[in-house]
Amino acid sequence: MRVDAINHVSQLYKPANTQKTGKAEEVKKRDAYEISRSAKDYQVAKKAVAEADDVREEKITQLKEALASGAYNVSSQEIAEKIVSKYFDLSI
């Protein structure tokens, strides 16, 4: 067994001598984040939905008046077409 070969191998794993320069500059880094454009659009849309009324009062009033006066009339053909179009994802 060669002992001098072990010394050569151990020298490979020693850190290299680094030269020290005068004054090391201290760099302060800060974490930064940026919100993507699509995320900003999503925030605007979410805010608009939150501010919108859940119930359309004018639509309800209109339907109540039509029912009370007997003017609300929907044909069975229209109802059937809507059901079929929803079922088959067709637009009639």
C-alpha cells in the first residue's frame, strides 16, 4: 500500500486557497414579488362579483306583475327546446 497516494487524494478535497481582496462589499438583497396580470384581472373580477347584487329585484318585480296580470305565458315548445338544448349542449 502506497501512503503517498493517500496524501495526494486528501489534497484534492482541501479547499482551494482564495485570495482576499480589500474590503468585501456587503450586498443587501430583499425578497420581491410581483402579481401577474391575470391575477390582477382575477382580483378585479372577484371584487365586481362580490359587489354585485345576488337578486335582480327589477326582474322579480316584472315577473310578479306578469303573473298577477295573467300576461306571463311560456309555451311548452319553448320549455322543451331549452331542456333539449341544455341536455345536448346545443344552442337553438
